[in-house]
Amino acid sequence: KGDPIPLVRRCDELLLKKQIFPEVFVALNQACGRLGWIESRVMACRAAVDLEPEKCVRRIALAEVLIDIKRPQEAIEQLERALALEPANGEAQTLLKNASVAETLQRGNWEDTTTSFRSEARDS
């Protein structure tokens, strides 16, 4: 709840001592999130997934970050792997739907507010 920098330093110290545990990367993800260090969050989540690839929760955390930074296709890949591990995981199912919508919007330029279907029809 306080300053996240000491937590980042502590995680760095542990990693320098080769104490590589998933919990270190989870804590680093949280601290970096509070600092707005997006790519560091991705790195931390990927490391946690690499250390515990069978844990659905690690993949979900990575997918959440990827959705936040507008990389929905990568999020979809992680969520599909998570659902392969736990098909009934409601959180992963919901995130997969959200990531699929985000990917469709991104691919189709649906967020482009300067054009509409009316203007497109009129121009053709």
C-alpha cells in the first residue's frame, strides 16, 4: 500500500541471489503495476508462467496484463492454454471473451470513430 520501490528492490535482491521463485515475480508484477511499468509487468508474468506453466492463475495474470496493453492475440493464446488446464475456469472464460472482442475491434479498426458504416457505404 505504500511506496512500491522497496518491493522492487527486494525482488531484485532475491533475483541477484538466484532465489528465483514464482512469488518473487508475482510481487514484482504487483509493484510494477503500481508504478506503471507495463513491460516489466509482462516480463514478471511471463517468468511466473515459465516457472509454473501448469498453474492457470499465472497465465490468467499474464493475459490480464496483455489485454491492458492492447495485445489481445497474445492474451488469447495464454487463455486458451489456461483453459486447456482448467476448462471450467470462469475467470479464464470471461477474459477469453473480452480478449476476443478486443482482438476483433483491433483487427477491424472498429474503434476508428472518423468513419462509420454510413460513410463507407456512401463512399462506395
